[in-house]
Amino acid sequence: MRVARHYREHDTWQDLPVMRAYFLNLFKSKRKKPTRPGALEADELKKRIIALGKGRKINITRLGYDGNPEDPAVAVKIIDIGNDHFTGKVINIERTISESQDEKLIYLKGGGGTIDFYFKDGDIMKVEEDIDEEIVKQRNVEEVKEILDALDLNEEINISYYDKSEGAVINGTGVLNDKNMETLDFQITLRLINDIEIKIPRKVNLNLNEDEILDLEVVL
């Protein structure tokens, strides 16, 4: 015969096995996320981000669940640094192009083109400062001007320029549509951007004085 146990009013919670287990689990601290092998420790990552500071462009290499580095790295501009995370605005042009051409491709958590990176996530392998701005400083305007003057319309070209809206260097292949050597304005239609074929060719208007043209050449 089964005998039911009846708890008396003076029974303490320690006497109730189910209730005791519930409270013990309730007050247990959350387990810390383990850092993936090869990833930066939270404190080290935080120090690096603080040292770089807001407004700096960086390339972030994360480790996947399989332990391999994600490729390509995510390029962001640091727009906020908190106590437990930092926020980056995505400026990875390859990802932007891919997403714009495939509505099923999702690479961001949340909207607005930003990602929150938590220091304790333990999945960031490497943080490198972006060098695009240093490359821009090395451009030779007079040299590019001579090349543009020698180009014929409808000629296939390779061009490298700094896109201010994307905050990144664009390497493209296309044709020269128009040029004005007095105003130094010219228009190109790109069919290939950073080794990605564009489904709908993109027309781009540039000016040698106002835009940072790094390189211009004929496709041989």
C-alpha cells in the first residue's frame, strides 16, 4: 500500500527536496561562455578596442563553431564602446554587395547595418586596423589624370577608388562611358566589384579632384 506524505506547517524548505532543488538552481550563477581555442580573451579584446577608439575602422576575424576562421573578415567602424561590448557599423563592401543581390542572404543580427560584439562571447580571433585610409594618402592625382586623358570611351578598364559612403576601397572592372578633361568628371559602368559579378551593372560618376582615385588602367 502506498503511503502519501503530508507536509506539516512547520516543515522547512530544506525538508522539501523538490522545492530545495528549485531554489538552488534559481540562485546558481550563470556559467561563463567558454573562449574558443585561438580566440582573444575578453579582457584582452576589450583593451584592444578601447585603445583603437571610436571612429576607427577595423577588420574582425571570428571563429566558427568548427574552429575555423570566418572568411572574409568583417570590416566595421567602431561607433560605440560599452562595458561589456562594442558596436560596429558594417562597411564590408563584399558582404554588402552579396546581400543586395540575394534577398535570402542574411549576415547581420538586427537591422541598421550594425553588430554588437560582446567581449565575453569568446569567438573573436583577430582585430586589425583597416589600412584603406593609408592607401588613399598614397594616390597620385597627376598620374591618374594622364591615364584618363589617354583612355578612349567604351574602353574596358580596371579602377580602384575610395567610396566615401561605404568607407572602403572599391576595386572594379567596367567601361568608361564619358569623360570631361576640363572639369575632370568621368562616368564608368562597373560589372565587377571586388571580384563579385554585379547582376545589374552599376553606373558611377567620379571626379579626379573630389574623389580619391587610387588607380586606373586599361584591361589588356
